[in-house]
Amino acid sequence: MTRTKSLWLLAMVLIASLLIAACGGAATEAPAAEPAAPPMKIKVGTNAEYRPFEFVDENGAVVGFDIDLMNAIAKAAGFEAEFVNTRWDGIFVALSQGEFDAVQSAATITDERKQSVDFSDPYFLSGQGLAVKQGSPITGIADVDGKRVGVQLGTTGDIWASENTGAEVIRFDEITLAMQALANGDIDAVLNDSPVSADIIKANPDLGLVMLPEVYSTEQYGIAVNKNKPDVLAAINRGLAAVRASGEYDAIYEKWFGMKPPQAADQ
């Protein structure tokens, strides 16, 4: 074969290839878009025996501050929360073993628990707070020196008041007894876990008591998440941030505690 013929054949082959490619390209359609992923469902363990955070109402439904908050987080982040009422004893073991994806149950963030589970960003500031009678001259912890302050025997409130104030500490077997003594004027204030005291005051308006806005020790609650579920942790944190930014967190807090979320005393 001569060089001229070889070049002519090569040119014909190239032209044919281009035509085939052009025809094929014209006939090919863009791939169809992938269908949207179904809503993610997260199984959430909770111990519904800690009013007002989680408890069973008269209709048998699990309700409370934590439940409302998790549902709001789920809606904001685009997943569904399925609650499982379970015993507190062993709840973190069950979470780490995969029985739940998360635990929402007024769980304090601790270094010990972090060894077996992850925690969301803190969602609740707890700690010791003061309850006083309406119109009391006591407006803060500095005012209790020399006053009679009721606490529940053996609690962190008992320890904190004894170590950090100059008050006369009056100990009661039950915090409700301390609250009644305050309403009766037998003592001047009650130092106790702020959310628990707030719930007692809300449920018993006839006592004529109010909570002061500060807390005097810091304990943060977080949503515990299985360490093998980083996508769940990210979704929860994303939803929590959105609920805070929208003001819905404040509304849920006021619904259950009858007051705005407190600020730390050192802020």
C-alpha cells in the first residue's frame, strides 16, 4: 500500500469515528437525579421518671421539656425522633451497645460518661438556685449571709450552701418540706437544683414563691449519642443551634419552667 492510500484510509477511519461519537452523544440522556433520601429516624432512649424533663402523663404519653426540645431539634434538622422509655440504670450501656442512637434524659455531661458515649453541645444549664418569697429583700446569694436557708439533707445544695455562704443552713428530708417552710416564713430562702425548684413553684402558685434568675454552680446537660453515629451527633447539634437561634428553645423552657432560661452567675 502506498503512503497516499494509507493516509486516505486513515482519514476515512477518523471521520467515521467522529460521526459515530457524534451520533452516540446526541442519543445519550442525562442520568436521572437520585431520589431524595427518606427522613432519618433516630431512636432516643429516655427515663420518663424525672418531671418536668420527661415523665408519663395521664394519657400514657411520654412528655416533658426534653421531649419537646428533641422534637423541635428533629424538625429543624430533618429527622424523626422515636422515644423509648427505659430504666435509667444501664441507659448509657444500652446506648453504647446500639440499643438507641441517642439518649435525651436530663443527662449531665461528665468526663466519665464521655469515655463510652459522645455528647451534643450543652442544651441545659442546671445548678443551685435560690427560691424566695415574693417581695423578699434577698436578690442574690450575697444576701443570704446570716439568713436561714433551707436545703435538702445530703444534696449538692446542702454542700454548696455550707461551703460557700455564711447562711444558717436548715436541713430538710425532702425539698418540698423546705419549700413549704419558706412559704410559711420559717426560713428566708431555699437553695436547690434550680429546675426542680422552678417546677415545684410552677405547680404550686399558692405558695407565693419565686426563683431568682442566677445559678450558683454549673452543671450542663447534653444529649448522649452512640460513638459510632457521628451523623446523628452532627444532625442533633445542627438542629439544636437552629432551635436556639429561632427563639423556640426559650419558648419551650418557659412552657415547662415558667421562667426565662437562667444565666450563669459569672456571666
